Amino acid sequence: SSANLPTIGVSGGPMLNGKWRGQDLGSGTGLWQMSEQVRAGTLKLTDFFEAESCMHRSHGHCMTMGTASTMACMVEALGIGLPGNAAYPAVDGRRNVLARNAGRRIVQMVHDDQTIGQVLTREAFENAIKTLAAIGGSTNAVIHLIAIAGRLGVKLSIDDFDRLASELPCLVNLQPSGQYLMEDFCYAGGLAVVMKEIAQHLHCDIVTASGQTVRENFAAAVNYNPQVIKTLADPFKDKAGIAILRGNLAPRGAVNKPSAATPALMQHTGRAVVFKDSDDFHARIDDETLDIDEHCIMVLKNCGPKGYPGMAEVGNMPLPPKVLRKGITDMVRISDARMSGTAYGTVVLHTAPEAADGGPLAVVQDGDLITLGVAARSLHLHVDAAELARRLAAWQRPAPAMASGYWKLYIDHVLQADQGADLDFLVGQRGAAVPKDNH
């Protein structure tokens, strides 16, 4: 997108469904579920390893609606992938045909000088945001789409995700939000069926890399399994678009995925149990003396773009064993980190500004009360303004682990999550380089 050249995206494709003891097993999602069963003492470690070996039966990326599957869907929804890119399994012969057709098509795009900027318009990004809601896609797509738009000079913000898609339902019954897997999604008809179902909400007459319009791309789509891909009249989950939360704890926003959250926890007030970073979390979470129960809110700091650095996928913090042994499988968790698209739970992510950049998250203390209100799009720290200001004034920026080299370059220039976590000097389209003689 930075170079504005003719572009077609061809994804590698998902793995075949995992199979273990007569049941489907989703990569990532099943791993999170069973690892917590091991920690709760309800699943033997030998069974866990056996299941893990049955999870990955072929080449390909995670076959849940994780980040890889989500971004493959985004490539198709944006119009820079050919129809079928989202769902064909990696080992399906149709994936090879798709790649060959993409090779043929890109040659024609070069002849026609059809660049990526002509395809990735504001309307294309709006289509992607609405499709993201309908598939119950990964929260990571929020960052990726904003960053891609930034490279093209297209104005896109986290508020667009709420404004455009908060009222849209989730139609796709795939893990981690639902039951099925990407192989089932493919056999049901794939992304074209979803886009056809939500056509009334899309810009259907814009051009795509296929040489056809969005409407022409999905015109022949047929839903072969209404249990996997539901309808607007009978959705899988209502009003399930990405939720953008704001408040004194997240002045520039935070992200929540309602389709993968526990409804009873989406309005919740709890006592904060604070971990200063991921090392602190791993050192203390299994401690039976940790003062925590299922009503608490787990808070993880310094895992954002600058703090980790690199914004690791650690936001879906494993629950403490003493809570898991009660049969509890979810708690409210808040961080400036990301989480795997295969993960689930009532998790608040991408809190901006991050702790390492002086955001209010940096000064949350053990025992503070926090209220999460997803319906109201609010995230509130119950500390009065004067006390919060005092804490922020006393806060000191942590010294970087390295004061030179790429690490320093990254820390100095990385943007916050609400801006796409790109490097500031890479924002904006620069065009293709002009070749020069090197002698």
C-alpha cells in the first residue's frame, strides 16, 4: 500500500479441522480451553499433549476465526483478494487454482495500471469493518486496518468501527465466538455468502482486484449450511461488532469483542488486581495466596506498543487456578496489550494511551474500583480527578531496555494502538521508488 502498486493478496489458507476423540478441535481456541483445564486439575497433561498433536492435521494457519482467518477475510472484503481467498483450506486444490488465477489477474492489473490505491478506498475499508462484525473477527484487525489505511492516506479511526458496525450482528458461528471451524465455513459457501447477506450495508458497486464489483463477486454465492452462516433475520449473535470503549481509564479508547465475551460480565464493577508487566503476571498468577476472586478485574500494564515492546498477545490473561477450580471460566481483564484472535473472554484490549506512554492505566493501583460498561461503551476508574492527576504527575516514564539501535528507533516512532501502532515515518503513501544506476 505504501508503494501504490498493482496488488493482489493470496492467503495461505486455514488448516483442516482438528479432530480429537470424536470432536472438532480448534487451533488456539481449544488450546486456551484445555490449558485452563490442566491448570484447574480437570485434564491430565498427557491428554493435553495428545489433543495438541491432533489439532494441526495439515499445512495452513489457525482454522478458527483467529487473526489469520480474519485478515484473509479482510483481504477478500477489501477487494484485494480474489473470491474464495478467505476460506479455501491450505491443502484444498482450489487454493492452487486461486493462486494461479491471481497470477494471471495481476498481469492484467499491471497492464491496466490498476493500483492498490484505486481498490482500497474509504468505501472498501467501510466494507471491511462491517464484514469484520459479521464474521466475529479478531480485534487485531482494528490495528491492521487502521495501519493499512494510514499508509494509503485514507482517514480511518477506531471510532469508525463503532459508528459503522456496532449495530450489526455476528452471522458466522465459528470458534472462538461459536462452534464451527474454517473448513465448515468454506463448505458453507465462505465469505461471499456473508457479504451477500449484508449487501444492504455495503458499498457494492466499487471496483475490486478481480476486475469485477463487490456485488458481482458475491452474486453467485449460495449458503449451503445455515447453521454455520446465519442470516440477518436470524443472526448468530445480535449487535456483535467491535466495541470501542472510552472513559478516564482509556481517554483515546480501548477495544472489546462482544461476540466472544460473557454477557453477564459486560456490565461489571470490580476491584483491580494489578500486574505491572507480563513477567509480574506469570510470577504471581498461580500463587494461592494472591488476593483475587472471580469478581475482581485483572489489570495488566506495560504490554503495549512501547511497553512490551511490540504489543504482545498477552491480553487474554489465564485465570488463577483457585478461580478455575470453582468452574469459573471468565473474568474481566484489562490491558494495553493485544490478544490472539483465537482467544475469548470479557477482555479489554489496546487501552490508549498505553501505560508506558503515560496513560491512566499506568497509575491504576491494587484495590481501585473499575467499571466496565460495554453497552454504554465506557471504561471508568473510580478515582476522583484530583487523585488521578496527582498520580499521573508523580508517574515516571520507565527507562528503555536499550537506548540505541532499532529498539530506540521503534520506541521513539511507534504510534499508539488507536493510530494503528505503525511507525510514524511510514504513514502516508510514498509511491514506487524510481530506479537509478548504482555506479
